[in-house]
Amino acid sequence: MGSASSTLTQYDIEEVKGHCNNLFSQQEIVSLYQRFCQLDRNAKGFISADEFLSVPEFAMNPLSQQRLLKMADGLNFKDFVAFLSAFSAKASMQHKIEFIFRVYDSDSNGKVSFNDMLEVLRDLSGSFMSDEQREQVLSQVLKEAGYTRESYLMLDDFIKVLNSSGLKMDVEVPVD
């Protein structure tokens, strides 16, 4: 797996399967590898943020412009598959929430602040909401969950809030 132009061996496939907690089958990994090679236009062995943006589903995502691209920039194949594993229908709710937490935790300090959440809400709502409306909505959501604007949500808090929300996160990763 040194360069993107090489072929996957059975050992490589097993290693990648383990790295993504067996959320993808062997055939899905082979398909993802073919897609990775298409994205890695210069066969460097990793994909850049610009190459990642060539995936239409991510290019249209309002979070792609900053947060997802920051997470995806420079991924090798193994890490690319691990990144996509959060979008697998087989991924646990905990795995998906941990991924969302990393999206919100833009400075990677292990906690999500009111401003972190406000930035994501701004990215998602665009011009449909004013800053004042966003702050009101977010303050109310935090209040209902037992937190304040000054609270920092750690991963455990984040999991607790999202698990109790009845959130459904069924997103399929097209592998062919």
C-alpha cells in the first residue's frame, strides 16, 4: 500500500479491515481502494483536501469547506477507510457520535464549546438564520440538556446528549 498505484494484497485488505473495525467487507475495501486511487490523481499515496472535494457528496456538504476537509486532508488509504467508516450503516451510534464530536471539536482540544457549536450551526444554516437566532436556538438546546453557554461538552457529555435524542444517522457510503 506504499503508493496509490500498487495493488492491494490480502494482507493489506485484512489490515485495513482491522483498522476500520471490520465495518467494510473485502469487496467494499477493494472498491474504496479503486475510488481512493481515482482521487489520488498524482499517485502520492494520500489525498489532499482539493482531491477530496472532487467527491460530489462532500463538495455539496456545508461542513466540507472547513471542518471535513481539515479532517480529510492528507489521508492515506487506511485512514481514508477509517474516516469513511463513520458513514457506514454498520457503524455503531457511538462511532458516529465520536466522529461528529471530532467535527465539532475544530481545535482538537477534547471539548466542544458554545462557539464551536455556533460555528457548525452557522455552517449548516447559512443565511437562513441570523446570528441572534442561532444563539437563541443553541442556548435553548443546551438549557434543555442541562448545560449553559459557558459549558464545555466533553465526549461523554456529547454521547449522552446525542444518544438520548433518538437521533438516526443512517448514511450509506457508495463504494462502487
